[in-house]
Amino acid sequence: MSAPLIECVPNFSEGRRPEVIEALVAPFRNRRGCALLDHRADADHNRLVITLVGRPEPIKEALIEAAKAAVAYIDLETHRGGHPRIGAVDVIPFVPLRNITMADCVTLARDFGERYYQETGVPVYFYEEAALRPERRQLEKIRQGQFEGLKTAVSDPARRPDVGEPRLHPTAGATVIGARKFLIAFNVNLGTADIEVARKIARAVRASSGGLGHVKGIGLALKDRGLVQVSLNIVDFEKNALYRVVELIRMEARRWGVNLVETEVYGVVPAAALLDSAAYYLQLSGFDPKQVVELRLLEMEEDRESPGKETL
Amino acid sequence: MSAPLIECVPNFSEGRRPEVIEALVAPFRNRRGCALLDHRADADHNRLVITLVGRPEPIKEALIEAAKAAVAYIDLETHRGGHPRIGAVDVIPFVPLRNITMADCVTLARDFGERYYQETGVPVYFYEEAALRPERRQLEKIRQGQFEGLKTAVSDPARRPDVGEPRLHPTAGATVIGARKFLIAFNVNLGTADIEVARKIARAVRASSGGLGHVKGIGLALKDRGLVQVSLNIVDFEKNALYRVVELIRMEARRWGVNLVETEVYGVVPAAALLDSAAYYLQLSGFDPKQVVELRLLEMEEDRESPGKETL
């Protein structure tokens, strides 16, 4: 039996005070079975995004520790920042990675939500795959009005938390916990300074206004470089692969006489998302990811581990 | 410290008798630190190719066991097959994979060659990066005349083995041992039945007649499918990437009005070779293989291991 591996990307409402950021990150460092892949604090957003990969148990332990630090140090009554938020710990998504199903991650999220409330006193909303009400699948809906608005709206039965009393924690607000697919943050930079081109292409490509399913996108200006960017979230890369997004954007850009200058993957990405594109462009027939040496080695490492053994 | 990992692809002169094939493969099964990725017996070639990945020590132990079985069961005096060979164990290449240099693999090959002769009585020639004479870098040169011709030619000082007396083992011949880069076997199938198109393109693409460095290729007919194939060995995929080979073939085929139907990777391939092509076609800027979740996980697994620990 191979150990289940998840990704977890907790978002905290602190992007400015270095000592608080360190207190939030510290529980994830040097913890067996929990790998800290990335952490980025954004001062404008006043937000910290931590990317973890590992086994569920150690990740949950570390999350509780970090959440207690967040409750101790962050006060939403005084918190200001460019990113919408309802909690000191704002969002905790669990993402199935290897040897674990989405259904397992839903159970994991809901069980963790109960424990989280017990240990921190912060009420919990479940979102995406773990949502208990269909209207709570979308994070934006749960976060409507943000901390300030939700303080009063929370007594409305429609806005009542899924775990906890119908009132926010006075300083730490509420936390949104859930399960979702792996999200790829992907940017496409275009050779024009005309922001309208990026906006039109974003509209043509994203699911909300037609385009490709499971793709979100907006048009942005990269003023320093004289370029524009279509900034994308690919919410299900198995349903719409990177190559399809890139080639559709290339096609739409051609209509405006604009070239695709470069693309960027932000943060981490599963091997399958890139191998899939390699196979498409190289026209590989009968390709099996098991042909990739490193993936075979990783599988062997996993198989080597007995279920109870305390390794990653 | 991370454990060194090599690939090793021993070739044996037996592709027909199942019980002998099993005796040759068995030493590589269920051996800690030695992963049997693939083994393919070809009856026409009367040859067995085994693909291994793992740590040098267990691979060397298993090779000695398998070589003793080959010496016991294979008699080159009666062996017939379509593939050139000089030995019961014909070729053993060591390939650096992770945490080991080519220079280390050269030392490994030469040390192993000495031990191999001591334990089997089969003389050894060193080839490619481990060659002691420049003219022995090429396997074809060492194998000239095959077992039958080398039996008498071996007394010529120019053909004398690098390890052992100037005579072949009476039934097991000689073995070529060396170190080389990872070799990718790659086929490109073209939408024509005209074998001349495949031959012309092979000549245009391969290093020996111009074309791309580190690429070998021949044109073949796929009669059953009404297609032709450019069958390639990419000897150094870091110097000439898959995408460059594919796009050059596409360009040459266009000159004959022929389309590229599909490509095939035969056997295993390092992740870098495919990620490189994904990055090219997707126009990824600033991409780092550490962004790939599985590669990061594998690195963590390796870092977890203490140098003396008996794990892969």
C-alpha cells in the first residue's frame, strides 16, 4: 500500500509582519511527512499563501498549530488588504495528489473542519467538493461582504456557518475549508500594449463567458514590459489541458495581429499536466507516464513503504 | 547526501529459450536498490535487453549472477540471430541518472570490468566514455567480425581485450562494458509508403551524414500499416532535444508532401527530455523542473535517506 499524498494551500490574512509570517510558516518546517514547497507573502494583499505536499496526518497537525498562531496574532478588526477575506485563516483547500480520491479528501476536509472548530473556536464553512449546500461550492459566495459584512449577515440562516455557532470569532472571523482539484496558475503574455486585446481574449477563453470549461481568466497590463497578460486559473487540467488553452489563445491573438510572447506556470504543477502537452505536440502515440524514469522511481519509493511506517 | 542512481541496460545473446531468459532476468527481480524496469526478448535477434535503474552496488551484484548464468547456458558456437554480438553477455552500459557523474560511471565500468573477468573468465572491452583506446569508443568497431571473426582476430594486438588474455571465452566470447549518456529510442512514423522518403529524411537528420549532432537514424518500412518510419537513437537529449528532432523531420517531410503521423518513445525516458519539449512548445518562460510536484517529492525522498542506509 502506498501512502496517500495531498496538496494543501492554506491562505492566511497576514502579508506584512515578518515575525507573524514566520510564526505561521514555522509549523510546516522540518515536519516528517509534510513538505513545505512554497510560501509567498504579499504586502498589498496582506496575505500569505503556503503550498504543502505530504500525508494528511502531519499536514493536519501543522495546520492546527499554524491556525492557533493566526488566531493569536491576527485581528481582522484592524486588518486591511487588497484581497477579499473573512478569516485570519481564510481558506484551507485539500487536494488529492496520489493514492487518494476526491471523496477521501471531502471526508478529510469535513472531519478536519469539526476538529478545527473544537481547537480554535473559529467557525467553518465548507466549499467546493466539500460543500454541504450547493450555493457554497463557490468561495466568492461564502466570502460575500467579507469579514465586515459577514459579522452581521452570519445570523441569517442562509449564511450560518457549517460548523460552529452563528457568530464569527471576534478577531479571527471564520475559515473556509474544502476539497478541490489541483489548480494550475498559468499566465500567457502577449506582444501588445493594448489591454483590450487581453480582455477580449480572456473573455473568449474562460468558461464564464463561453470558451473552455474549467478555465478562469482575466486580462491585465504588464506596463513595465509594454505587454499584456491573460492571467488564468486552470481548475481541471485533465479536462482542459495546457496545450489547448495556449493554442486557443494563440488563435484568438492572431485575429488581432498579436503574437504569443511567452507563458508562465506559477507555483507547482503535476507532471501529468506538462507530459500531456509534450505528448500532444510531439504527437506521441501510446505514451505511458510509467515510461518516465523519475515517475517510476517515485512509485517504487511509495511501494517500498509499509502503511504504518512514518515516512512521507 | 542522496544515493547515486544509475541506469544499466545489459544485452544478452538469448531471445528464444524461455527458461534461459528467466535465469538471466531472475537475479534482477526483488533485489533491494535494483529496479527491473523492463526486459524484452527478441526471437529474431535472439537477444534479451534488460533495463535497470538503481544503486550501483546491488546492480553490480545482480549483473555478476546473471553473467554466470549466461556463461553456463549460452554457447556462441551454436547461437544464431539477426543482431551482431561477440558475447553471451554482449554489452553492459552504465548510465549516470541522478547524484552521480559520468566520470564516476567510467570508474564504475572499469572497476566492474576487472571484477567481471575475475569472476566469469570472460575478457572485456571498454567502450564509449570508458574506452581506453579512442578507436574503441564505438561499439560497432569493437564488435567487427562478431564472435566468429573475433575468435582469430583477437590475437592481433589492435583487437586485444582491455581486460584478460588475448583469447575469447570458448562459449561466452567477450563482453563490452562501458559508460554512456542516456539513450532515447525514438521513432517518427510518416504518412507515405515510399521508403525512400524515410531514408532521405534519416540522412538529412542524423549526425553521420550532416543533420543534427548526437542523433542516429535509419529509414524503415512499416509494411502492414502502409507507412514508413524514421527510427532514431538520440544519444544526447540535452544537446539535441526531442522537439528539435521532430520539427526538423516535419520540415523535411513537408518537402515531399508527407505528414508526420505519430511518434513513439521506446522504453524509458528521463523526465527532463519531455519537460524540455513541453516548455518549448508551450513557450514556458523561467520554468524550473522543481515546479513539478513529483520531481520535488522524489528529491525529498532521496534527501530523506542517510548515505549508509540500505534503500534505493
